[in-house]
Amino acid sequence: MKIFVITLSYWLATALFLLVAPDTSTWNGLVGSANIQAAIVQTSTKAAVQTVNETEFKERLISQGFDPKGSSPEEFSAFIQAESVRWATILKTMKVKIE
């Protein structure tokens, strides 16, 4: 009977997590300090987006399971902010504590 209770608890916790956080993907991007000169940000962004959109490079990333996207610094910043809010909510809901 204990095995059933443990298994049931495990499945309930898993189901709760999946309801709260259906998308658990990873992401990568370029970040820097807030005081980087605008010209450097523009040049770096242009080079990164151009590289991500090169056919051979993009196909290689896709073949490894990535979903490559080139975006603006503003779009990436908004994405990071949204992810921070989403994961903070999940951690609070699940009552995760840092030890």
C-alpha cells in the first residue's frame, strides 16, 4: 500500500507541475551590462541575427533540437522579464525554497 501512496503522490506532483508549467524549454542569448554603447549593441545584434539566419548554421541548430530565432535586444529583454515572472510564480506555487 505504501508504494501506491508514493506513486500516487509522485503523479499528483507531476500533474500539478505540468498544469502550471507546460513549457519547460531552455534558451540562449547574448546579454551585457546596461551601459554598453548603442553602436556596439547594434553591431553585435546585427551580426548575431545574420549568423542565426544563415541557412547552414540554422539547419545545424535545428538538427540538434534548437529552435533558432534572431530578435532585437528589446524583444529578448521582454522575453527574459516574462520568463522571470513565470518561473517566480511556479516556484512560489510549488513552495520551492532555496537552502
